[in-house]
Amino acid sequence: MRCRNPSFRTRSSKVSGRFSSSLRTVRKRIARHKPEIGIILGSGLGLSEASLADAISIPYTDIEGFPVKRKGHDGSLLVGSLGNRGLAILQRRFHLYEGYDVTDLAYPVKLLHGLGIHVLIVTNAAGGIKKSLSPGDFMAITDHINLTGEDPLIGFEGGRSTMSPFVDMTFTYDPDLIRLARSVGRKTGIRVADGVLAAVKGPSYETPAEIRMLKGLGADAVCMSTVHEVIMARYLGMKVLGLSLITNYAAGILQERLTHQSILEAAGKNRERFERLITGIVNEIPV
Ligand code: HPA
């Protein structure tokens, strides 16, 4: 059978060549580091390089084959240790609204998996829909609703791979990791709620009517990312923890306009709490 999705033509020399080039570049640069946990940082969220021991930062533009579309893309892969855990942190993600293909969004996850990582923490900024969520709260994602119309597994027709693209999504977000996140939240005095995340394509924010619709569908928060990375992670058998930082009330909940700038600022303001929460979680994740 033929495979139309280029990221699955793992035996085709061109594509597997591209992926192995990416992997080779990163392996060479990180030398003796053996990252065990991958983290994808959402808009405005950060972990300082200074908090990692033996940190190595690799700009995405230095990673051969990495799907960087724009010159001056400021993303980098940060590898280092936190306590006795090896981390690989993607300091910026790709979005559909930037013009990336869905397979580009999932590529960094494949790379983390290729480095031997089996636990993935995905983070994002999200608008709170459920009444009990306020800006500054964290939400452990219990489930998601992918409304982007995109799936990184589309086009997979089997090829020579024995892995099925019909991935079970029943237990997508690991219940033990959700419990762990909530328990670390209690210990550190950081509120960690839980809820269902809806993902839309963006970049326009939702209308108040769309937010009412999302609420009716069962969404507690909304973002423009994350779900495609998570689908790829589940395809590859990785354990996933998803954490949303609620940066704003979703459109129409308050009689206020949303701006990208104010959302980035809200994320920035919570950077220290985010760092404390992630550090606590990472230290307790069994690997
Ligand atoms: N909608 C979509 N994405 C978001 C929002 C929002 O309100 N806030 C942060 N990311």
C-alpha cells in the first residue's frame, strides 16, 4: 500500500533521510544527555535555561530537516537536567495559524520520541469557558475536542509500518499524571483544576456565539494548539500530561475585547508559578 502522508513514508529515502538528519544533528549536539521527559511550552510560557543543569540550547534553525518556515524563527530545543530528570524542552511550537502543515506540528514530537522520550508534557495558554476557571488558574487537560479539522495521521495508508493510524484516544491524558499534577498543585499552593480542552485553528479568536457552542459541546477551555502533538504522541505510545494556563475569560464571558498582547502578558505574569509547578511535577514523575 502506498502512503500519501510524507511524514509516514518512513522507508522512503527522502523523508526518512530528513528525519534521521534531524535526529542525528540533535544527538550529536546533546552528546551524553539522555532526556526522559519532553516538554512543549505554550505561548508566553517559559522555563529558564538557568534552572537546568548542563543546559544545551539548539536553535530550531540549526536542526537539519526541522520544519522551520520563517527565517528568524526564535524557537530552540533546550536539553538539560532538572534534579535527576533529563529534560528536552521545545521552547516554541508551530501553529496551523502560522501556515504550518499539521505534519509540521507533529514533527517535533516524533523527534522527542526518536530521542528516547516516553513522557510528554504539553502546555498552552487557553481561554477559560467553564465558570470556575479564572485567569491564572492551571487546568490539567482530561480530554480534548479537536475542532481544527486536522489530524497528523491523515494520509496514512499503512506503508510497511505495522503501526495503525486508528489510534485509540480513550485514555489520551494519563490519569496518574493528572493526579500527580493536582497533588503537586496542592503542595505548592497553585490551583490546578481539570477540564476538557477544545482546539480551534485560529488565528481569529472565537465569537461569543462560538464560545456558547463550545460550552454546549462540553469544552471547559479553548486554545489554538496542542491536540495534534498529543495525537502524534499517543500514536507513538507516549504518556501525555496536558496543562493549560488560563490566560483570559473566553470571548463574551466578560464584555471585554481579547488581544494577543494581553494574553501573552497574562502568561508572562504567571511564569514563576508555571515554573514552580512544572519543576514539582517533573521531580515526581516516575521515569
Ligand atoms: N481562545 C483561543 N486560544 C486562546 C485563548 C482564547 O480565548 N486564550 C489563549 N489562547
